[in-house]
Amino acid sequence: MLKAMHNLHMNKCFFNKSVLLQSKHAFSVIMIYFAINYHQDSFAQSKPQELITIAEQKADSLKKNLIFNDAIFERLSIYKIDSTYRPNIFQLAALYSLTRKIDSAFCFLDIAVEGDSSIRFLSNADFYFICNRTQWINICSNQLKKYQLLNGPIKKPNLALKLLDMKMRDQAYYSLIDYSKNKEATILWGIKDSLNNINLVLLDSIFKNSGWPKKSDVGEYPAIGAFLIVQHSDPTTQKKYLPYLKKSVRQHEADKSNLALLIDRIKIGENKKQIYGSQISYDDKLNKNYFDYKKLIKPSRVNKRRKKMGLEPIEDYLKYFGIIWDYEKYGSQKHDILTK
């Protein structure tokens, strides 16, 4: 099915003259066609899966460092090898969104969503740059319908879509800020703060009308959006919503893990010891993450507390940030800066 739809959409994207003439990004669409075919001979003698793995690693690294056009080149090489590999197609769409090549982004999104009923990508921050387009709004609506056919009806579908959109805006720009120069990062933070403020206004409105969003009303994944907005808000807002998140957890309408993260964030903000070890610090001079053992209650028992809240062992958690947990060896120091 996906391969058939691929052929249909590629025909539409690359050979429909009326589309190309009307498209603002006609040149970029044509370049996709030639870039894909450029790889045909290059990879003919190699093992497909090995090439895909290598190209994916390159693409991810390039994207992380904001070298989007080269990342697109690697992703197109994967597409030439396997045009039905859906995760790669979504990544191509995301990269074209990040480079503001709108037509190309929707071209690959149309391929990716055929036969797919997922909704997680609807909150992918990479798609922020196309989220106000009519095509995106239609994709969101259609995906939620397909999701409900497979997983059962959602009581409040419109609210679910709104929360997914708010989650996307909450996550927007973070990856760009992390790898931008100081002046650029300052500008992006200004945009980010504006988006966060809009999200808070929307969340306040949702809360006044229907209370804290429940899993049973909007689905498990969309409900996380409300937590993220509060987690990234000011201390006053965090403390305001904490009791309602606690109540939702008791009612099994929110995740315990989210509650643990919010409690830790509030504790650190009050210059108190965190409970679950979820908050990481950053050393600007050394340009590295670190974990301060002195800001954690009873470190030797942290995994018991984490398990109770549905969190993975702290050793595994810290690896995501390039930190090695070794309390017995480094706990007496002010902090450790251990990386792989």
C-alpha cells in the first residue's frame, strides 16, 4: 500500500507540471527528484540496511548541528534505497519544514500518512513552521479520525487536537536554540517566550472551562501537553497547577512520572533538594551537563522513589545527558561532570 502511494505521490510531486508551475518551491521539488536519482548508482553495490544505518546516523548528526540541507541529502539517499521506510519519510518532511520548503514538506507528509494512524508526529516541533497551513490542519483532523477508528473514540477530539498543537508550540525552537550563537539564541528565546505565554493563556482557558485535561477525555498522549506547558512555566504557575496534577494522578487521569518531574522542578526553583533526580544542571564555562548530588534527598534511595513514580533507574536516565551516575565515588563533591 505504502509503495503504491509512494509512486502516486512521487508522480504528483515530480511530474505534474501544473503543480510545479504553481508551486513557490518548484525548484526545490525538482531538486528532490534529481537528488534521489543521483544516489541510484552510488549505492547499487552496497548492502541496503548497512547504508540506511550509516545514512541515518549522518542525517541525525547533521540535523542536531542544524546542517539541514546535508541532512536532507542523507535522508534522500535512504529514500532511494527504501521508499517505504516510514520513519525516514517523516524525517524528510520534518527537515523540509525546518528549511521552510513547504511544498516538499507536504509532499513527503502525504506519503508518510498513507496507511498510518499515529498522532505523535502532530506535536513534533519540527512541523511548527507549517502548522498554520490549511494542509496541516487537514492532516491533523484526518489523522485523529484514523487514530480513533483503530483505538476507539476520544470524548473531546477538538481539545485533543488543541493540546497536541500546544505541545508542538511548547517544544518549538529548543533544538534551534541549543545550537545557535548567542545573538541568534537571544532572538529565538524571545520568540519562544512569546509562544509559552500564548500557551499559558490557552491552558488557563481550558482549565476554566473543563478543568485539568484528563486521559479519558483527550487520550494519554495529548494530555501530556498540559503538563509540559506547566513544567516550562514560571514558579507561580507551576505551584498553581500542582494540586490539580496531583489529583489527576490519584484518579489515574495523568502520569505519575510527570508529577515527579514537576515536583522536582518546583523544589529546585525554591533552592531545595529534589526528590526524584530529574533536574539536570549545566555548566556554561565547561559547556557540559552535570548532576549535583547535594541537591538530591538521600541519593542512595533515589531509584526506589523513581520506581514508585514510574521512572527508569537514574543510571539510565542520566546517560541521556552524558552523565555517569556514581554517587559512592563522586557524591562528596559539589557536582560531577562525567561524560562518556
